[in-house]
Amino acid sequence: MNERKSSGLPDKIYGDILNQILEGEYKEGERLPTEHALAERFETSRPTVREALARLRADGIIVTRHGSGTTVARRPDPDVRRFAPLETLSDIRRCYEFRIVTEAGAAALAAQQADSDDIAAIQHAWEELERIIETQGIGARDDFTFHLAVARASKNQFFITVMSFIEEQIVFSMNLSRNLSLVKTLERQRLVQREHLAVLEAIRNKDSAAAGQAMRAHLENALDRMFGS
């Protein structure tokens, strides 16, 4: 994730426009300059500007409507700049979108398949995250351990393999998310832990629908906390 190769000028335009949105130069609901104006500003072609705008649009940060131009739809948390390069945000968002689909399914299956050892492993991972809050640590690896324990409880090796294969990307996004929580309030950290606890309790209660929904809600909330709702 942090080794993401730059795609050149579109990356720079993406980052510059996003930074202006984060700085409040373009507020939610305000129109961006036209493609022609942006191309002149960045001394490049309109297709290059269009590529950068397409990424911002795919990230849900801007919207384009016929007759009203391109406007800012949402403003990501400005603190993201402290912990990750702006050009990585698209990859982080895609990672979360993928995880929402896969991990919600893994949690639902875990509620059906988990044995006492699996539940104990998830419980232990949750308790480790509690200690992280008490010591004001980051705990991205511990967070990953919790999510991997849920995947293992599904008894389906494909969920485990996928989690392991994209471990670097997941931990990178978790590190950003948890750093953001750390610089906010203790209540925000507690909120994340309550979301984890909802997953654990649903699996312990063998409630497949609740487990899937709790995991989905946790990951969607993490995405919203980072990118704005």
C-alpha cells in the first residue's frame, strides 16, 4: 500500500485538488473549476485532468451532474494527511469496500461454524485491543489479529487466505484509521471497540445475520469516519 507507484501528473492533480478540499478552499456543495480551467492551471491536457477527476469521483469526493458541473460531495478527515500520502486514499477506500463484502460474509459464517476455541481467540484479540486503548497505543496489528480470528472461525480457508494475502494493505488502512481515532477522542476509540464487541457477541450467540451486519457496520463506519459520511 505505501509502496504505491505514482501515475504521474494525474496523481499530482488528484492530490492537489483533494488537498484544496481538505483545506476548505472548495467546500461541500461548491463547484470545482471546469476541466478547461483546471487544465490551464496545471498546464496539461483535459484528458489528464479528467483522469484525476474520475478518481475523485470514484472515491465519492466529487459528483458531476449534467447542467450543474462538478461539485464537492464530501470532505475526508483532514488529519489523514498526517498519516498517509493523499494518493493512497483511493487504494484505502477500495480495500475497505472489498473488506465490507468479504468480512461481513466471513463473520456471518463464523457465527454458524465457530467452536469454543475460535470464540476464545476472538475474545482474546478483543481484550488485547482493550489494553491498547488503556496504553494509548495504535494496535493496527492487534486489530488485524481480531479480524483474522473472525475469518478463521468461519472454517473456510478461502477467507483466511484472502485476509493473509492482503494483510499489508489491511494493516496499512488500519494504521491510518487507528491513528485518526487516537488524535480524536477516547470516546471514538471506545466506539470502535463497541463495534468489535458487537461482532464478538453475535458470533458467540450464533446469530449469523447479526454477525454479518455488525461486521458490515463496523467497516462502513470506519470508511465514513475517514472519508466523511
